[in-house]
Amino acid sequence: MEKLAQFVETLPGVLVAGEFLMDRHTIRIWRGSNPLQLSLRQFCLFAVFMQHVGKPLSRNTLKDLVWGAESPVAASIVDAEVMRLRRAIADKKGKQRLRSVRSVGYILDL
């Protein structure tokens, strides 16, 4: 399995983070062998988190990277989309991968 993961990481357009595999060309994400159903906005948001695994990201950083620096999107919209993404990527036991970091923002914790 480790060799397969190393091979997959060399494919263009493919991101691997923990149990998640993202294909940016087909706009699809899998947790293990299970495909996840995400909106395009959730896909973009999760792509940012996957590129910054273990690093806390502020609401402003997420807004800039997903909606655009000039977007008038409020922090509450970012929060709501993160909440929807949390539900979409949670495992069957309800374990959360995205957690809040007080006074900072959110972190993808694998």
C-alpha cells in the first residue's frame, strides 16, 4: 500500500493527504475507496486544506484563496462552508478532520 501511495503522489493533478485522495483533473475526492460528494466550492476549500495539512488557516486566508481577495464574502459564509465540508468529510464514526483553532481559524488534522 505504501508503494501505491508513493506512486499516486507522483501523478500530476493528484493530491494525497492521510486517507484522502484528490484528483484535481476530474474534481473528485475519495476517503479510502469511498468517493465523497462535494460541491465545487467545498472541493476548492478542501484542496486548500489538503495543500496545508496541519497548518492553521485563518478565515481571511481561506476567503482569499477560495473566493478571491476582492470578494465581499463575510466570515460567516466561510464558517458555514467549512461546517458543510466538515459534515461531508467526516467518517462514519463522526470523527472530525477539520477542527477550529481558537482565534485563528481552521486546521485539517490528520
